[in-house]
Amino acid sequence: MKKLFKYLGYFLLTLLIGSSVILIAVAQKDIPRAQLKNKYANSPSKFMPLMGMQVHYRDEGNKVDSMPVLLIHGTSSSLNTWDSLINYLPSNKRIIRLDMPAFGLTGPSPENKYSYTYYSDFLNAFLKELNVKKCIIAGNSLGGGIAWHFALDYPQEVAKLILIDASGYPKINEKGSLGFKIASIPILNNLLLYVTPKSLVKKSLETVFVDQNLITEERITRYHELLLAEGNRKAALSIFKNRFDQQTNRIKDIQQPTLIIFGEKDQLINSDNAYLFQKDIKNSKAVILKNVGHVPMEEAPKATAELINEFIR
């Protein structure tokens, strides 16, 4: 029996050493933020010191516009998700977009704790720094959830609301992306802090887009590198481990005119959610874009912009 335990101990030790060697071999290190700034912070980019972070944002268009459009990206994304869409927005509008805390070049908050209340307070402080008293706010996915919570928490600062494949309701048999599934599995998800291969990002994007031709090497690289930015994986994992209180019951209290846009073939948030939002928000309109996935502003920027332009006029 002693020999059995001895051999078992050797086996477990060998397994542990072998696993460690494999982990070291395939692990990806965090990328220094300064290195990524040289690549992704081009001429319109600015950095605002706010709440212990250097917030990456772009403030473009008509600076005297008294009703800017504020664009909020989703989980593990960045302000670049709006690159194509803004080309179709009116030239007389002021367009503000940013990397939200935990993502992009902004990176994690000092406390690395996130909630809808935190993001509402952050956006309030951000807009105050820009001297924006009222805006039209648009958000995709988690960014949509942040947008409608902000509209409820600071209603005086939101004139109109645009929800693009926004979170807000319980899941409806969505397929989900591989990366998000792994991030939701206890213990196993900790491996993502060290092993986040580019192939996993590509596989996840395949469920985000319907048009697979849009999953270019450039797009995969951008998502992958910004995910590997210092502290971003830890921040994203913190968000997955501590699911936000969705406060679905508050949606019916939204008073702002609201445009709801969903991709028909969204595999992350079922497009039926568009009608749930429309039912709960009195002054709202829902539009489903055919053969489009989770990020209409990237997959169908012109069609999405046309809906937004009509709405904000």
C-alpha cells in the first residue's frame, strides 16, 4: 500500500510538472499598454485622467453640437468597433466614443470591481469632464446594458437612447461564443489569465459575425491584442465571475425615446429581446436587421447608421 501511494505521488508530481511546462510553453504574456498605444491610439485619440485611469477616447465631428452622440462598446471590445459606423453619421454631429474601464487602452479600474452603478457614475464623471450636459447614448451588448442603466440613473443627461443587441433580459437558449463559455466556467476560466490563444478569439468571432469574410486577420489581431493589454484579461474575468445585477424590472421606467436594433442571427443575445425591450419601453421602436449577427455596427454599418440618422433627426 505504501508503494502504491509512493507511485501515485510520483505520478501526480510528474503530471503537475508536465502541466506546468505545457502552460509555460503556450502562455501569452500581457502586452504593455504603451506598446499598444503606438498601434491603436491614432491622431483622433486622446487620454483623460479619470477615476485612477487614463481613459482612451475620441471626440470627433462638430464640437459646437449641443447634443453629442456617445457610443459605448460591448464586452472585450473597444471604441474601434464603431470605426465603420461613424463614416455614415451626419457631419454636423459631435461623436464621442471611448474604451470603457476594463477594456481597450483604458484598461482596468484601480479597484478592478465593476457594476452597472460603477459604469453609470463613470460615464457621469466622463461627460462632466467634456462639459457635455446632455447626449444621445448608444450601446452594444454589455454597452447597451450600461447605456440603459445610465439613462435611468442620470435621466437628465440622456435625451435619446439607442440599444444595439443590448443585454437586459435572461438568456433565451443562445448558442454563445466559445470564449464567453469558457470564461463562465469556474476554475477553468482562470486559465484564460495565462492561455488566451489567437485561435480562441477567431473561434469566438465566428459566432459574432454572420458574414465570415469580415473575420479578417486585422480584426482578429486587434481583438486579441487589446484583450492581452495589461490587466484586461483579469478585468474581463472579474466581470464574468461577478455577474451584474441586470435590474430587468427597471426597463419599464425608461422614459427617453428609444431605438432598438438587433441582428436577426445574433447568437449571443437572441433577437427576440428586441421585442421585449419594445414592450417594456413605451416610446420605442424595434428594428431587426436580416442576416446580421451580434455587432450590426461592424457587420452592417450603413444600414445601422441609416436607422440611427433617422432616429436622431
